[in-house]
Amino acid sequence: MDTREKILKIMQAEEMNALQFASEIGIQSSTLSHILNGRNKPSLEVIKKILNRFRTINADWLILDSGTIYRQEKHSQTPSLFPPDDENTSIPKSYAPEKALNFTKENSSEKIDMPKINDTFNKNPMKLPEEIVTTKVLDKSVCKIIVYYTDKTFQEFIPG
């Protein structure tokens, strides 16, 4: 199977027409048209754009004709705000979440109790609770809070 046929197979698997696919990977529709019509072979840049956008596509399959169309391990097709869980980013076993909310100032035994954010925030979600705005941790204060929602929208709260 040549690269042109593989690109067609990817388009079919992802349920995209040529215009959608070209737009999705960031190339001109005429460039894709020339590839699909057999006039040109895809450049390394086009292959890289396909693999960058469709992270589950197996590069060995696309370039070397080995393996299956999709990778065995799952990779997200959209960038993530947080890194994936692995050994380098896991929480240490000694972590005690019940102690995490009691911060102490450096060289002092004075504790600063953090407010219960959910209780206060749910009462009036459009206004930041005063105790959050004025709470200082290590001589720092909150300058902005960004809340990300599951529908991929967000709100910024800036103390005023």
C-alpha cells in the first residue's frame, strides 16, 4: 500500500473529506489534492503534520509499512494541560493530603487556614469569596483565578 492509499485510509477511518483533512493537518487543499491524485508524493512535512495532528496513527505503518494503522498505546489527539501520569510525575507515597491545606510561613509556626473553596464559591459563583482574595501564603496574594469547565470554556476572576 503506497502513502497515498494510507492517507485515504486515514481520512476514511477519521471520517473526513479531503477539505476537512487538509484543514485539520494545516496544509493547502490543493497540496492534498495533488497527493491524492498521484501527481505528487507527500513530503516529509506533510507526513509530520499528519502524525502531529493524529497522534494515534502509527508512524511505522505510515512510513515503513509495518504494524497496524493505530498505535497499540493510546495517545490523546488534543494537547493536554497536564502531563500524563507516569513514574516521574506520580504523587509520593508520603504525601498527606490532610496536611496540604495548612501552610506555614517560613521561619514561623503561624498557620494560615485555607478557606473551604467549594462551599464559598457555590454560594455566588460570579464573585470571588473575600477570604480567598485576601488570604496570603508566604507573603503572596492571589492575582488571578482561572476556572476551566468541561465544555472547554473558562472564566477568569481577578480580585478587584
